[in-house]
Amino acid sequence: MSNASNVVEMSPNAGSNAYDMERVRKDFPALHQDVYGKPLVYLDNGASALKPQAVIDTMTEVMSTYYANVHRGVHRLSQLSTDAYEEARRKVATFINAATDDEIVFVRGATEAINLVAATHGRTHLSKGDEVIISHMEHHANIVPWQMLRDEMGIVLKVVPIDDEGHFLMDAYEEMLSPRTKLVAVTHISNALGTITPMAEIIRLAHEAGALVLVDGCQAVPHMKVDVQALDADFYVFSGHKLYGPTGIGVLYGKLDLLNAMPPYQTGGDMIRSVTLEKTEFAVAPHRFEAGTPAIVETIGLGAAIDYITALGLDNIAAHEQALLEYATAQLLAVPGLHIHGTAKEKASIISFVMDAAHSHDVGTIVDRAGVAVRAGHHCAQPVMDRFGVTATARASFGIYNTKDEVDLLVEALNAVQEIFG
Amino acid sequence: MFEDLRELYQEVILDHGKNPRNCHPLEGASHMAHGNNPMCGDTLDIFLKVDEAGSIADVSFFGRGCAISVASASMMTEILKGKTVAEARKLTEDFQSMCTKDDFDFEGAVNGLDEDAVERLQMLSGVKEFPVRVKCATLAWHTMNAAVVDGGEVTTE
């Protein structure tokens, strides 16, 4: 594994955009502010990432110049907006290597994407007694829609256990798969533990059993190269705001034949082929699932975020974050009475921890006064908290602009926790 | 360097947080409610024994939480013993005001409450500077209120 000092040199694909930390940090205006008189140390990227100037500028430009509604007008601005909106779809398709742009459905976020699949694919292709498999480390957004479907339709919801390190238990999963399994919905990277799940193998086994797979890729797309075709994922969902893009925009990737076999999610304008007062013919994917005026500015902003990430190079990002993870893990473990939950072999740059001295909520408050933003709570993953016998953890999640110096500031702030709580 | 943190985490609060008083389920309770703070996952139950005259003969809490929510619950149980339900409800309102309003005269509002209790409750007024933590300080009080009013569940949402 590389360390941070050689990351700068190893950027063969980034060309003139070599991974230059100083430059990356300059690209994020929000990084350069004080919080309670201390320089901001933003370690809450798992909840939402800050925005590069390129995204801010792109969104401002859209609204200041060619903004108009999409897919409607014959006028110039509508055409320009439509082109930019569809260009963003192409960028997303390239980013995750979808076979065609039509497999990219724009939604509000990963939560809406999962709800969409549950409400459309789920309601039409699942029936009573069919089994859906999730894991013990899912975000609430990948638990509750399936529980609703269970209560509504009588499907059976099964949960793959995790071990004390936070590994997805493959043996238990294999045993769980049966001809009754119709869908497997599992996270690519756990937001609460940082575990990277063996997704290619999870998908291979599901397909062998005749089941489809939905991947929650929220935490994965900002940190590693994702190739939906290499994975053979049936559905892949993520949110734009964790990918350094705007809020209110997310992506549902679905294999085209699956999307076109699903009924609409919401109905209205922009998702029809023809409407008479008696009857409506729906558009094909992706427009079938994009009823109403979409988040035009945000979608184009997401395209700019993808350009930014791509120029930086996901391999470079992954190497930088792995080095930071390694450093932060060692430094945090040296803090007396600190315990890390989630120590899987394959891990992303997310560290959940608890301290003997203080509750995570108090830890969050104290480090906040030192300018360090971490998340304290259950991370919308209460089953994970239950699994580890805690109600909450503090979580430091690192992104492309975080540095070893910032890890040191976190550690310093944690020592203040010890000091105050004695 | 962390003066407002010292103000929030005073010795008495840390002591109640670490060694909470009356932290156990109460057998034969006449009133009970469950409280939770969905933001952090903290939960606590409040138990009360209210006699026929409407006085709180005994009160306890049981649950998990941060130093602020546990200390607040612990102090509340100490102070409410012997108070009437009406007094407890009034005190909840005044406590909430103390935690949220800048110019609130807590001492004047709780006229009649013994000095020691006033002083201890005022120690929690430090949460005013930490708006997201107000819910931690008031969870026990709102839960107690729910227990004596109709019994049931309260969340800070």
C-alpha cells in the first residue's frame, strides 16, 4: 500500500491534473474558513462532501445564461439546457461504464432510487413468499423500503450477518440464497463501518441463484472506480452530494431491459409518449422515470463534479484515501480508551469509533469546538449500532482534500475529550 | 481554550453523567414513558410513583445517552421527589426556557424551589451555547411530562 508522500508522484492518468493536494484544497472554497476561531477540518464526507469551485461555477453559469426547461421548447435556451442535461447523463454513464446512456435515470438521491426500484420492480416482479436479501450493515434507506414491501406484499426479508470486524459473511449468504431469492440489495461500502463488500462475488452468486442485485453505491463512487458492467450489477444507486456534487440529484442505474420492464414510478409530464384523455402511452427508460421538470441545474452540476473527479483520477483518489486511512487508523488507536468499530480487511476511508471516556455525542461536540467536523450518532444504520452494542459512534470520513495534518488535529481534539472527561 | 466546553461540562454534570442517581427501572411505578432522540439514537425510560394527592413519591430513569442527557435525567429525578405533578410540569416549561432563551429569569420563574436545586439545574444552562444539544438536556423532562400527562412515548423530533 502506498503512503501519502508518494501519491503526488503516482498520477500517470491525470496528466496536467496530477494529484496536487495544495491545488485540490484550493478548489474547495468552503475548506478555507474558521469554525469557532479554528481552521475547519471537515471529516464528515460520508454524510456529504464539500463542493469544488468547478461545480459552483457550472451551476451559476447555467442559471446566469442558458437556463430553461428541458425536453420542451423549440427555443434556443431550452435546446442548450436539454443538451447540457443529456450531456450530464452521458458523463454519468461513462463514469460507471453503463452500456448506454438510457440506463441512467436521474432521481433525487440514492434513497429515491431504492424506493423507485422497490415500488416499481418490487411491486410488479415480486410476489408473496419471494425472498429479498439485505445485509446487517445497510443504511436505513436500503432496509425500510424492503420492510414496507414485506408488510404490503408478504415477501420474506432475509439479513446476511456480519462478523465482529464488519465483514459480510459470505458463507451465510450462500446458504441464504435459494430459488425463492428474487433480489439481493446490499451496500458496496458500509457508511457506518467502512467495509468494502465483495460485490462481484455477491452478484455472481446471486445470478447463479437466479436473483437480481441492487447495489447501494453511495459511499463507493467517491472512493473507487466502479464499473457496473464488470460487476454485472442489475441496479446501482448513488447520490450526487457525496460525490462532491449538489444535493437533490442522484442516480439509478438499471440494465435497460429491466428498466423497460418496470412501470412508471411517478406520472405526469416528460415521461409519456402520448396522452389522450382516455389513455396514456409511457416513454421508455430513462424518461419513463423522470416525471415532471427535473433538477436541471443540479444534474448539470453533477456532471461537473464527475468531470472534476475524473480529472483527479479515481485510482489516485483511492491511493490517497487508503494512505490517509492507514495513518488515521494508527493515530486514532494510539488515543487511550478509543475503540474502532469496523476493521474489515477491505475498507474505505471511514472510521467509526467510540471512546471509554465519553459518549459519541459529547465527543462530537468537543471536537466541533476545535473546528473538527465529525458525525456523531447512529449514521442511519441502527442495526449496525445494535450489532456492536452501542447506540452511537463518532465517525471520521475522509475525502479527496483531507490531509495527515487534519488527522493530527482530530487526534489533538480527541485528547481534549480525555482532558475534559478525565 | 475550551472555556464554553468547561461551562457545558461542569464537574457536577460530569459526575451525574458518570454516576447517575436513580438510574434503574422503578417497580410499582404508576406512570411511565419512553423517550428517544432519533438524531443520536439515545433512549431513556422515566418511571414515577405518584400518590393520590398528586405528589411524586418516587421517580427514576433508565437508559443510555450522552453525558448531558444522563446528567439532566439524574438531576431531574433528585429534584422532583416530593414535588407535585403540577410543579413538575411547570418546572419542565421553565427548564426548557432556561435552555433556549437568552434573557430568561430562571430563578425568578421557579420562585419557591430550593436554592440548591436551582443552582444545579442552572448548570445545564450551558447548552444554550450548543443548540443541537438542547434536546439532550430536555429529553428527560419532556419524557417525564409525557408520563404524567398521558403516559407513552416521546421523541425529540
